[in-house]
Amino acid sequence: MVKITDVARHAGVSPSTVSYVLSGKRSISEETRRRVRESIRELGYRPHAGARALASSRSNVLALMIPLRSGIAVPVVMQFAVSVVTAARRHDHDVLLLTQEEGEDGLRRVADSALVDALIVMDVQMKDPRLPLLRSLDRPSVLIGFPADAEDLTCIDLDFHAAGAVCVEHLAELGHREIALIGSPPEVYERQTQTVPRVPVYQHRSQRSRRPAREMRGGQRSAGSATGDRHRPH
DNA sequence: AGAAAATGTCAAACACGCAA
DNA sequence: TTGCGTGTTTGACATTTTCT
């Protein structure tokens, strides 16, 4: 195995200089940097992840907890996962995947053992049981979804308000006057994932004096269809 | 010539297994 | 129980170069 000392000897510098070339945390002259990079390439050096974690107290690994169960659109989850992995690689990090089944124990395991530097948690619910734990850990975390009590947490989500507005404006401009919103499956509502109840029902300004937009939850039959009042997008 | 900036090196530290 | 070895990072220090 090629070590940093081998690279240093080959390039005629000290190991610390090699380390600084790799991390970019200090300025190194162009000529020295070129020599070190050349030696790294020639020798095929790859830093030892364990030794690096030992010295820096950082693993360069992020945990991503994804939901995998009924009612979850796996392709959508995978889009998030791929984005996380791609962005992590751009910053020289890798991603450790956890399923939601592992729950708080899983999060505690990877955080307390220093297996990961930070945690990303998907499918956050209004009253999510994982929140007290995430607050207590000495690792930063980011939630995808907004819980009820989010003041001290870092949360992100899609802009459903903007998405709803854009959809309604678009359909209204095409001349549609009755618009139905078909929501998620019933179990998503039962679980009270934060984003779903907050999906706004928009009315285009031209139809405010007319009938309101209606929302249909996934898997439900519309009341209108039972009575002959059809909410048909047209 | 002296100060400041740039560059390079040294040595301690990290967590843990293993041998003495 | 103690000390060593592992590979790397990083704060502190030393040396060289550049600027005023």
C-alpha cells in the first residue's frame, strides 16, 4: 500500500506538505503542488480513510435515512438519494444509506460511533419521534420536510405553494375553470407528513367569484362523481 | 534593513489492537 | 498494565521570499 510518506519521499517534501496539497487548507507553491500531484499519480496513492478519520475526527461520510414502505414512491425517493450522493461526491464525501425502519437506534448508532459526520433525514413528520434524538446528537442534521416544532432545526422542502400557484395559473391561462387537486394516498394523510396537509388550494384570480378549487385525496372517489358533479380537469 | 507573507517541516494527537 | 504501531492531520515553529 502506498502511504503519504512514500508520496512525500518521491516528491522531495514532507508528509504534511502532501497533506496540505490534498486538502488545500494552506497555500503551497505551484511548483511543489505540481510535483506532489505528479508523485500521487505515478504511485497511485489513495489516502487511508481510517487513518484520515483518526487524525481529523471526520469520516467524510454522511448518513441518509430514507423511507421505504407502503405509500412511498420509490422513484421519487431515489431521485433524492441520487442527488444527495452526487452533491456529496462533489465535496469529497460518501453517503451511508439507512432505512427508516432503523429509526432512532440506527441514527444513534452511526452518529455515536463517529461513522458519519452529519445526518440527512427524509420523510419528516409533524410530530416526528426522531427529533429529540437529532437535537441531542453532537452531529449536525438536515431534515427534508418541516416538523411542527422546527425552530432550532435545519429543514428544507419543496416549495409546494409556488408549485400549486404555477399549476393553477397555467391551467387557468389555458382556459380551464374547474380544477381538481389529486393528493397522496390516504396513509400519507394519516401519517401527517408535514408537506401534504399544507398543499395549498389556489384559485386563479379570474375564478375567485366562481366555484372554489377542490382537493381529492389519492385513493378516494370524489363526492362529486357520486352525485354526478364531476371534477374533471378539462 | 526590517516587516510581512508565503512556504515547508516537526511533532503531537487521534482510537484501538496486540504483544510483552 | 504498558508501550508500540498504524497513516494522516494540524497547530506551532522555522525558513525563505517578497514587499516597503
